[in-house]
Amino acid sequence: MHVGFLRPTTVEEAVAALAADEDARLLAGGQTLMATIATGLYRPSATISLAGVAELRGLRRLDDGTVRMGAMATHAEIAASPLFAGAQRLVPDAAGRIAYPAIRNAGTVGGACAHGDPASDWPAIAVAADARLHLAGPSGHRTVAAADFFVDFLTTALDPGEMIVAIDVPPRLRSFAVERIVRVAGDYATLSVLVALDHDGGLCRSVRIAVGSCGVRPLRDAGAEGLLIGRTVDRDTALAAGDRLAAMADPVGDVRASAAYRRRVMPALVSRAILGAMSA
Ligand SMILES: Cc1cc2nc3c(=O)[nH]c(=O)nc-3n(C[C@H](O)[C@H](O)[C@H](O)COP(=O)(O)OP(=O)(O)OC[C@H]3O[C@@H](n4cnc5c(N)ncnc54)[C@H](O)[C@@H]3O)c2cc1C
């Protein structure tokens, strides 16, 4: 039975509340948690609201250009933030495409990453942005790269009793592009591709490509990126990278599309994103 509602004001208090009751759950925007409680799928002994923890709120730019997003920053706040520069801007650009305003106004980056739903946008955004997640738990603080954080379907690197405190977006690359296929406006993406890169004219110097909604975790492949680095990128090169990612992918079939459809459209979507970032 759902009995408790706690409202800590510091990260330490939130971690202590989690440690005191292994059946309690953190409450951020509540969009996923409240739905699972309301449908009876899940019955935590208590919810620990993070709404009163000031240090989890907002975004700030560090001296080295890193943008630190508090775990309770909403998709809408992130989408509207002027702090991002260069290829970091893929983060607000992609956050602004999530669902629709009601969802973006309540959903948080910490809740979305902790939930680890591979159909959602944040796992691929975080991997494309080379983000690092700051975690706090009973054993102290640690940092995990986004590439290591999303482990499997609804499974992340969070240990029992750990929470996300903040997510850093480093200032690495210059240009970016975001491409998504959605069945109808506001739906989860059928497939998403995010590209960050540096280029001199048509010559690609460095690139990160992340594909979302195509398997249990975001897809990134050094081989596909290697086809572009040090090369003049045209449509054929970009398509070759997309072909390679499609061959590596292990997409799921679900209500939005079959696995075969996702693999079929991936090369074109990847190539569109690469060429978009090269021309930015
Ligand atoms: C109708 C609808 C449409 C949506 N469409 C999209 C979409 O198109 N794309 C997309 O990406 N997302 C979409 N979402 C997801 C939504 O945007 C939220 O990101 C998501 O529901 C989780 O964020 P939240 O803040 O609501 O977390 P909550 O529901 O509060 O929490 C989710 C889980 O994370 C845990 N948690 C929360 N905060 C932390 C923390 N700081 N540390 C550790 N654990 C934590 C909770 O205990 C819970 O298990 C949609 C949601 C709905 C309801």
C-alpha cells in the first residue's frame, strides 16, 4: 500500500530517505512514476519528492564551458536555456522536440535518464552530447559517462539507493543536427539520430553519432564515425556511415514500427543528420 510522502530539502536528506526504505521511490516530474502507481503496476511504500531540493534545480555554465543541468531541470527549461554553445546546442534543440508543452513543462532530465526508457529521447541525447551524470548514494558521489549509464531496457548504472544529482554537457564540438521520425506530432520518436561534429569546409575532423529508439540502449559505433573522420563528406560517405549503423543495430519492433522498418530507414536518417551538421 502507498503510505508515505517525504519532502527532503537536500540531496543528503533524499539519499538518507532512500537508504531508510528500499521500497520508497524518488518523485521528480511524476509523469512516469504517477502513471505506474495510478495503474497499479507499481506500489512504492513512499514517494520522496525532489521538488524542495534547491541544488537539483536549474542550469549553469561552468568556467570551462560545460553546461551543468540539475536533475530537476525540465525539458522546457533546457530547451529555452541560452547557456549552450556550439554542438552543445543539440541538447536544447532535442529537448524542445520532446512530446508537447504539458510534458516538457513537467518532465525532468533526471527522471527521464533514471527511467532509462530506450523509446525516450534523453538516452540518445546524453550519449550524443558526451554527457556525464553526477550520482549521489549511500557510498558517496561518483560520475558516470552517458555511454556507460544506459545499460539495458529500463536499466541504468544507478545502484540501489543512488540518485542523479546533475548532468554535465561538455563543450567539445561545433556543429550539430537532430533528426527524428514521429508518427504524429507529440508521439515518442520512432527513430532519432543526433550528430555532433567539427569540420573544415567539407572535411570532417571529429564526429559523434547517436541513434535512439532503435534497441535497448542508444547506438554509437566507432566504425561508422571512422568512415567520416579525415574525409570529405558527401552523400555517399554519409550513407555508408548510415548503412554501417543499420547493420550494427538491433532494433525492436513495437507499436510504432517494425524492427525491419527502423533498419530500413536508418541509413537515410543518419545521412540526413550528418549532411545537416556538415552544412551548419
Ligand atoms: C504522455 C507522455 C508522453 C511522453 N512523450 C515523451 C517523448 O516523446 N519523449 C521522451 O523522451 N519522453 C516522453 N515522455 C516522458 C517524460 O517526458 C518524462 O521524461 C518521464 O516521464 C520521466 O520524467 P519525470 O521527471 O516525470 O520522472 P518521474 O516520473 O518522477 O520519475 C521517473 C523514474 O525516475 C526516478 N527518478 C526521478 N528523478 C530521479 C533522480 N534525480 N535520480 C534517480 N532517480 C530518479 C523515479 O523514482 C522513477 O522511477 C512522455 C511522458 C508522457 C506521460
